[in-house]
Amino acid sequence: MRRQPAPSAPLIMSISGVQPLQQAGISGPIAFPLWKKSGRCVEEGPAAIQSGTPCVDDLPRSRNTGVLMNGRSLRGSILSVSLIWMGFAASPASAQPTFKKPPRYEPTAQETGEIETRLATLTQAIAELPPGERAQRDAFADVAIYQKAAEWALRLNEFFAQKDVAATLKVIDRGLERARQLADGQRPWAKAPGSSIRGYFSKVDGSVQPFALIVPPDLDNGGTTADAKRLRLDVVLHGRGETLNEVNFIQAHDGKANPADTDVAANGAIVLHVFGRTNNAYRWAGETDVFEAIAAVKRHYSIDDRRIVLRGFSMGGAGAWHLGLHHPSFWSSVEAGAGFSETRNYAKLEAIPEYEAKALRIYDAVDYAANAFNVPIVGYGGEDDPQRQAAINIEEALKTLGYSFKTEGLLTRGDGIDFLRVVGAKMGHKVDPASAKILKAFHDDHATQGANLNPKQIRFVTSTLKYNQAAWLSIEQLEEHYRLASVEAELQGNLAVVSKIENVAVLGVERHAAESIRLGEQEFPLEGAVQGLLPSVYFQRDGDEWIQLDYDASRRLQENAERGKRRNLQGPIDDAFSGSFLCVRGTGKPWNPHVQKWADARLDQFADDWRRWMRGEVRIKNDTEVTPEDIETSHLVLFGDPGSNSLLSRVVNDLPLGWSRTEIELAGQYRADNHAPVLIALNPLNTHRYVVVNSGHTFGVKEFAGTNALLFPHLGDYAVIQTDGTTGVTKTSGYFDESWKLKAKGPAK
């Protein structure tokens, strides 16, 4: 493993204002306090944002089951996505997509000195904010994001042209203006119409992240009051940008709005531009960022659950295919322009291991094409743009499911499914005005009608519990992960009829959906089930029959008493970095120093990658410093071996492997002096959280710098790595079964 040069100490540490900043509750210049939340919270994404909170455990108890009371509560929070493509370099058909390396500008000593001096002033102003204002986390984040933007431009030397120096200084001045206003108890930017920058603190790593809002000019900022007008919400996600950072994002949006967004806002909608932690196609923490930004919006504005639009272009098109088809019940309509909808052909992958091939089933939107039945979707591609293939892929997949299509000119419409494909005449990688009008009309028509939050028919597929819900149905357990599961159901009066169900071990149905339900030849009550105490009723497969769980069994399922794979606790390794996580470094004597050297390098590289590519600081503690609250609130990522890491020593006997000073047993037997296990499992100290051993993301610099399509898991739930200094070779990898156990042992090595 080739280590990048360690970044210099944060500039803010060498200038005045550090001690006051720490007294303000800020750990260092950019690691802000984490959300306070219960250790039993594993909800993320749409289910966690309905009330504007980042954690479902902050909701009323009746909503803490992972399946909320009704369709509205789960589906009212996702917004529209529209992204701009930047930096794509056309490449031969046989090569992966490549991207131009941006130029660099080295600021002069005078320019650097001016930035440092003014940044110190901003840091001091933030540190001196009254405690009452600091407690208003969103208002505090609205100021802190300007400090982070400038400081990280310096730390990571992200100046691509001389104009970036002036942009950074402007960002600092804007932050100073807001700090002074907040010190006086004012937040005028929150009431002003038009475009402005906002911020929030992420549960993932405590970092402050930006987003931009465009607010209607005549909005009554009664906001979330009961009599406030509920607003349509469109979210705009940026496209890939090789020079994208916080400063450039702020410069692009602060006080600025493009005509299309202005038009949407003028008609009474709020437009949200999501930062998405830069370029990751809204995967992992990038996906979490979308939902956390939405939650921040919902804390201050009253959003109409039935009028939420998703639209995207290029990388945003990929994000729209992904979010639209994985969360099909949350949108009034979806627009996916260009981008990619599968990995193998787009990224020109040749032979890959089976554990990587399985992992493609998590994000490849084409595998979820059937979910287009549940949401109106329009796909767009320029006539001369190779990325028009993304929409064609989805259409072809729908044809294999029996849907037919009719093409008239440059428009193709589905029969029996609300699917439209638009081709831009003689267009390359952009949207022509004529197509833009069609796309806008598509969204306006569906937003006027409003989404049906309790549809009569559902056709839903998934390959992972990460994406397990459509309207009033949820898949709570699979028979086997990464094998397609499907459910088809229909409301016939007061009866819910499930006509097809495959690869599902436990099905959840919201009680409000109907009076009773028919599963095969069996019929069960819904309204009076589980003593009327839970929002959903659960059905467990038993051979060819189904068993309705009573209240006690349902609570055991919700509490994961059997310690199986559940939503947001299903792996693989990379999934741990979509939620709050804490890396733990061992302080003891390692069993094998060579393996410890490799583990230390792996942690350092992960921290470097996270900082540059995911725009946050990895929280790292020594094993002797980990608190019960850490165990309660975060996934634990343990580096070292049971000799060096005391937490690893505490849990190793309850993990699905054998590990001694001389041998590792994990899908085979391996020498412990030059091999290391890597895995994810339920944390034995808190089974509502993960424990990860010796791994950050399973992809790195090469994948981050290449096409976003490569940001899929490159290991499964577990692996054994043969170590060589700071590098290693994967000897085996695979997936645990639905009970977090090995499926079979391999031969001795």
C-alpha cells in the first residue's frame, strides 16, 4: 500500500483562536460535536428524516421500529436531483471513462498569509459566539461551513487558479459577516428569498457539510407551523467536478441561482442543492449526505410529502437512477439524465472475483428496474451522447419483464408503466431547450397530482436489506443476500393480496393498508393484529407457509434478538461508513508486529482518503479511550490484533472467526504472522451496531479518482489479507449468511 504524504498540521492550529474554539465545544478546526443519539438507532436515509432528525430513535416510540406508521411518514422527505457534468474526457470504447486532472495554482506567500490572517479572525469570531447561539446547531453550522471551506482549501492545497485565492477570501468575509450577525442573535439569511448557503453537522463523522437552498420569493417563513403552506421540494445534486470543493460549491451557489431553479422557486417550491461530499455518485456517506441535507431542510420548512421530485444529470443521472429505484415510494417523479445504470459495461470491467460481482447487485440500478412500476420516471440522453445508454438499459430491462413501449419521434413511452425516455435531437452531453420543457412538464404534472402514498399495487425487488421498502410493504429478512428478492401485492377493497413473493424470509405490512392480508392460500388480520400496538405486522416464512408474529415475537424481531442481518445491519464492510463510526487504534503489544504495521498503514491510508475524498476527519481513539457512549452510538472499526487492541480482545471470541497468535481460521486456515482478517459483523457489545476489523472503505485512491461506478465493495463481509509491509494481497473473501455465520469453511492454506 503506497501511503500518501501526511497532511501538514491543520493551519488553524498555528494561528490565534484555537483555545477559544476548543472552549466552544469544537475539537480542532473542523471536527464538530456529533449528534446525540441512541445506540439502538440504525435508521438512516428516508426513514430517519421525516421529522428532520438524523436518527429514528429521536422520533416518537411508535416510529422507532424501522417501519413507520404510514406511507406518508416514510415517503415525505426526498427531493429532486439535478447535476452538472464537469471534467469528462472522452475515451476509447475499450477503456474506462477517464477524467482530466485539474491544474494547480500555488498561492504566493503574501496570498497565503492574507488567507491565514483573515481565517484566524473568523475562527476567533466563531469561538466567541454566545453559548445560546452555539446550541442552535443549524445556525452554527451555517457559519462554521465558511470556516471549514477556507481552512480545507489551505490544508489540501486546493487552489486550481489564481481566482481561487479571491474566492477563498470572499468565503471568509461571508463567514465573518454571518458570525457577527449570529452573535447579535440574528439569522437574516434564513429568512431571505433566493439562493443561500446552509450547513449541518453530519452524524457520520461530526463534520460540517454545506448545501444550498433557493427559497421562493413570497414564502411565509412560518416554516414548520401547522398552518404553514406545504411546499414542493426539488433537490439539485451537482455533477462530477474535478475542481469541486467547499469553496467552489459556495461560490457557485451563494446568492446565485440558475434560471431553471429560479423558475421552480417562483412557482412556490424550494430547491435544494446537495454537496454530496463531492464526487461519489451519492453512494455510502454521499447517499447519507443527501438525506441529512433533506432533514436539515425539513427542520425549517414545511414540505409536502406528496410533491417531492428527484432529477439528475450525468453523475446526477447515475444518482437519480440509484436513489429513484432504490427508494421508489418517496418521489412524485424521477428524472435521470445520462449517467450510468450498470457497472460492468460502463466501467469496462473484465473478469472480477465472485465476491465483487455479487457486490454490484447493491448499486446497479438496472437490477432494480422493476421498481419503476412504483414511481414515474423519465430518462434522458442526448442523441450523440454515449451515456444515453443508461436509460436504454432500464428500458431493455423493463421489456424483459413484459412491458411494451411505443416510440414517436424522440419520445418513448411505456405501456402499463409510467416510464418516458426522451432523446435530445443532435445533442451531446447536455439537455436541449425542447427536451427541458418536456422534462419540466413531466415533473409539474406529477407534482400537481401528488404521489400516491398508499398505492393499490406494488411491485418491488431488492438484493439487499439496505433497500427494503416500497409504500406499505417492507422486506425485513431475506433468505439470501445478493439474490434477487421480489414482492407483488395489490389492495382489493379491504384485502391486501400478495400474489408473488420470492427470497423473502420475513415480510412487513403496515396495519393501515387493509383490514386483512392474503399470502398464498392463507389469510390473516391486519388492523387488529399485534394488539394494535405496532405500526406494522410481520409474517415469517415457515416452509411453504407463513406465520403471523404476535406482539412479543414482533418486538424480538425489531430488537434483533436473533442477531441476524437486518436493514442497516446487513453489510458488507463498506456499509459501516454510511453511519456514525469510530476507528480504534490499539495501544498494547501486538501478537505479530508485521501485521500491526500493515494495520496501522491501512488506518492511516483510510484517514487520508476520507479527508480528501469524503470531506471529513475520521474520528480515531486509542482503545483505552473508548467510552460506553462510543459503543452505544457508533460502529466500531478496530485496527490491530487481539494483542494490541483491547477492544478486539474483548469481542474476538464472539466474532465468526478463529484467531490465535499463530493461526487465523476464516474460510480456511492461515498463518497469523503474515495474514490479517478483515471483516464486518454485529458488535457483540452492542448488536444494534457493527464492528469492523482492520478495514476502511474497500476501495481507494484509484477508484475515487476514476469513474464513480468503481465505488462498489471490493471485498465482501470478510477477507483474509496476506500482508507484506504496508501492502497486502487478498487470499479469500466472501459473505456471511443471514445469521452472520460462515456458510462453509475452505481448505487449509
